[in-house]
Amino acid sequence: MQAPSPRRKLSGAQAGIPPRHVDFQFPAQAPRHFFFDGNPAASSIFAVFSGIFPPGERFFVESVRRFRDRIDDPELKARVSGFIGQEALHGREHERLNAWFAERGIDTGPSERRVKWALRQLERFSPEQQLACTTMMEHFTAILAELWLTDEEFRSKADPEMLKLWSWHALEELEHKSVAYEVYEKVGGGDRERRRATTLVAIFLLPGILASWVELSLRGGALRDPREFYRGLVALLGRRGFITRVLRKLPFYWRDGFHPSRHDTRALEARVREQLFGEGGELREQWKNREALAA
């Protein structure tokens, strides 16, 4: 009698977290300020985000990866592999985008340097605390991602070609939004480290992000037209501002029983997957590894 073959190892794609290699073609004629109808103050915050994503994604990956050997659940192990693959590709594509920015006089270097310094401070804490900080920042990016995908006013005022990269990134942030937290729970992370994470992230990262945004806005000419600068501030930080709506949802992270999956975004993810990668999808032809992920 033939012995049964060993069970095949699950991949990230099979666990619902496929690392998609997309060949983005950044438009040669895209406007310098690509969001909010070309508003320099409002657009600059997204250039800052792009600057901080590559080092941030590496921090996320390493904080999760160092606990991978302690995970015995094959499903979660596969989800971790998908998470690592997606985040690595996000960092790579934002590095390409940042180079494209630099060619057009938009310097994301200061924001990258400031966040690298901030992350080095977080690396002084225990691996469990670093992982807790990752879960907090993943909560922030999941809220941001959902707004990127659902705010039709924001989307209608963005350069359509540039929006494709941000939509891809946002979709994958939602697909893997629970992974770091599930690893944190699996290795025995507690409420103390989780609640401390918000303070640490605010102390070390927030000042550099704000300084980078102000610097980039001023270099982009935000003060040449005070009314336009005010419009950008309202678009971001007004009562219904883009960033204001993100900040309002951050406190969910502190609640007892918090888990990212309690806010169900699966229907949104399915709709955006079809829009981007389904037959005739916006990024279908630029998706280079779809056959490999289907294997």
C-alpha cells in the first residue's frame, strides 16, 4: 500500500493574501500635485506617506517574521507568508514612485530619513512591543485604505493613473489587515503592550510625519495662494476632512476585545479585486504573476 503523500504547504495566495506583482507605469505627464484637484498642501501628505512606506513596510515585515517559527497553525503561517510578500512589493513600488517624484522635484527623502530614525527608536523595545506597534500602525493603514477605496469625492479629484497604485496598495492592506494582530495574539501579546504602542508611535513617528508634510507643502508652493492652502487644510483636517475621518476611528484599537476583522471589509475587497484584477480590470494586463498565484 502506497504511503500518503505529505500535505502540500499552503501559499499566501491560497490563504487569501496573494502578493501581486503589478508593473505600474507612472505617467510622464501626470500633474505635480496629483490629489485634491492639484492642491499642494493636500497632495503633499500622500507624497509623505509614500516616503515613509518603504522603511515602514520593512519594520512591519521584520516585526512579524521574527515570530514565524512560533506559529504552528498552517493557515496562519500561509497568511504570514502572504503578508510578507505583499508588504515587500508595496515597499518596492513606493521606492519606484519616490524616484519618480524626485525627478519632478518632490523630495520624499526627508520623510524617509525621519521615519527611519523613529523606527530605530522603536527597535530599542522588546520584540513583542515592536509587534504591538506594528498592529497599531496596521490599524491606521487599514482605516486609510478603506477611505482611499470608498471616498468618491477624493477619488474623483485624483489623477486616475496615479490612483491605480494607491488602490492596489489599499486593497492588499485590507486583505492582510488582521495578520500582524493574529500573530500578536498567538505569541501571547497583551493589552499593556498594545495600548502602549499608540503612545510610542505618536511620540516617535508623528512629529517627523508632520514636519515632513509642512516642509513638502511649503516647497510645493502651498503659501503662494493662502486660499488654496486653506482649502487643502480643510480637505485634510476639517470636520469632514480626509485625515480627520481616519483619526476618528483610531480609538477602536484601544477597546477591549479589539480585532481588525470585527470591522468587516470583505464585500469591499471583493468589489475592488474585481474592478482591478477581474476580466477587463484596470490592472489586469499589468498583473505579471497571476498565473503563478493561481497554481
